[in-house]
Amino acid sequence: MTRITTVLLDRLQAAGGDYPPLYPVVMLAASAAVTVVATLQRHPFSASWWVVAAIVTALGSLALDLTIPASVPPCVLGIVSTVCFLMDPVATDAAPVQLALVTAIAAAMQTLRVGVLIAVLCAVVIGGFWWGDHLRAAPVYLLAVACGWLVGYMVLIQKRLAQNQVRTLQERAERAASDERRRIAREIHDVVAHSLSITMLNVTGARHVLEHGRDTADAIDALGDAERQGRQAMTEIRHIVHVLGSDQSSDAPTPGAGDIAELVRDHRKAGMTVSLRTVGDLAEVSTPVGAALYRITQESLTNVVRHGGVLRASIQLTTVGDQVEVSVRNPVRSSPRSDSGNGTGVEGMRQRAALLGGSFEAARDGATWAVRARLPIRVPAEQGST
């Protein structure tokens, strides 16, 4: 018994197509009720064969609804059942109400063309029996058919709107997930590239000291800095991975414009010549903009180590009105750079600036490679993920 009930529930759910199960239950129950009332109206049966044919076709329509849902044959059988009932006319007949239900079902579950054709066919049946004097109050039944089509079509439109909304929400969620993946990729790229560049500078400096037999204290200091940078990078990466695996927001301190001086000191200790000039007050720079300035400067210095050839760079931070600009310039080799604006690092810097409503330029100017980013000092809070 339980298995039969489960199968019946599955059939009812399938009969509704994309609609909730309550929809087919209500429509099929209404159709069955109309069939019962139309049958009782004809008792005692003066034309029993027509009544039997009407009941059989009505049951056939119900069976088709449960076996091949959302199809045209059940609607056709519903119309045939009504025709059989009308062959044995009675006063105030309930049978034509079946045509209104059939029209509503067709309008809600079929295409617009099929729904209109079913409605026209139902109207022709009512008009034909009215013309043959087998049916009274035909205008009322025609109005019921028109209302059935209108209700069914409104339900169809509502379903399509709901589907479009779900599709829009899914696309929005996919875009948000994609943006988050790109943001995390930029963070990991910046952390790893920066750490490796300074580590390699310190290791190279330590090797040179040891090769030339100089004071080993300098080599130990360089290796200590390399170890510190590696541990710091591992800590940041662990934090990023932790945030990825939890629903909590990140509470780790975000580097800002004020940390650029410490970034410059790290590169100087690693043997790089870096000058830093600040024009204006950086205290007004908002947190997301400060983080973007830091990351752009960090990536620019990393690219100097990787591609510049000459370990020298100049940095200038300038605030003018409601804008802040960072400029990083460094001499390059005579041969073209391997990363001339097409690498992931440069693209990541460009995306950071664009997300905050700023501008970004990276190009070679003679023997100098110049990176320039101009950002608004303050941005809305929702744009804070850089």
C-alpha cells in the first residue's frame, strides 16, 4: 500500500511539470468533481451509452495526465468527454465547466499557440451545441472558457518569471564566486611572489658574502630575513586557506598605505635600492584603497626583482584633492621585458584599480618602466574587497 501511495504521489508531482504538486492535485480533483456532478445530473440515464462514453473518456484523460503529463492528448480526451455528456443535455449543465478547466490546463502547461488552439476548440464545442439547441446559457460557458485561458496563461507567465529570477540569482551567485576566486588568486599571487622575490634577494646576498669570505654576520642577517619572509608568507597563506574553509569573515589586519614604508625597508635590507617619497597626507586614505596601494606597490617591486635587471626603483605617493596616486619607476634592460603588461601580475594590479573606480597604467618609457595607479581616496564599503 505504501509503495502504491508513493508511486501515486510521484505521478501527481510529475503531472504538474514545473509547477508545485498542489497545482495538478487541485486541477485533477476539480475535473473529477465536474465529471461526478455531470454524471449525477443525468440520473436516471436516458442516454446511458453517451454517459458511459463520457465517464470512460474522462477516466482516460485522468490516466494520461498521470502517465504522460503536460501533453495535449489528456486535454483532447477532456473535450471528448464533455461532448459525450452534452449529447444527453440537461438544464444548468455542469459538463461545460470541464472545458474551462481544460483550457486553463492547456494555457498553463502548453505553448501559447497550443493553449489558444485548445481554447478555440472548446469555444467551438460550446457554440456548436448552442446552435444545435443542446445547450443553454452558452455565453456564460464561453466566458468561463475565456477566464480559464486567462488564469492559465497568467500562471504560465508567473512560472516563467520565477524561473527567470532563479536563473538570474544563479548567474549572480556564479559571478560572485568567480570574482571571489579571482580575488583570492590575486592575494595568493601577491603574497607568494613578494615573499619569494625578497627571499631570493636575501639568499643571493648571503651567497655573495660567503663566496667572498666576508663577515658571516651579514650572511646570517640575510638568511634570517629570508626565513622571516618565508614564515610571514606561510602565515598569510594559512589565513587565506582558513578563510576559504569557513563562513566567517576575515579579521586579519589588512596592509595599508602606511605599511608601504615597511615594505620598502624589507626590500632595502634585501639589497635593493628603493626611494620613497610621500606628498600629502595618507591618513585620509580609506582601508580598501590603502590595501590596493600596498598590493600594487608590492607587485611592482616584485616585478623589478623578476624583470628589471637593475635592482633600483623609486616610489612616489601623492594625494591631490579626493584622489591618491602611486607611481613606481625603475630602470630596465635594453632588451624588451618579458612581462610587458601582459602578465598576471600587471593584470591583477589593473583589476584592483578598476574595482575601486580608479585608473592604471603600466608601460615602458625609454629605459624606464613606469607603473601608475590613481584611485579615489574613499570608496563605498561594498567595494572594499580588493
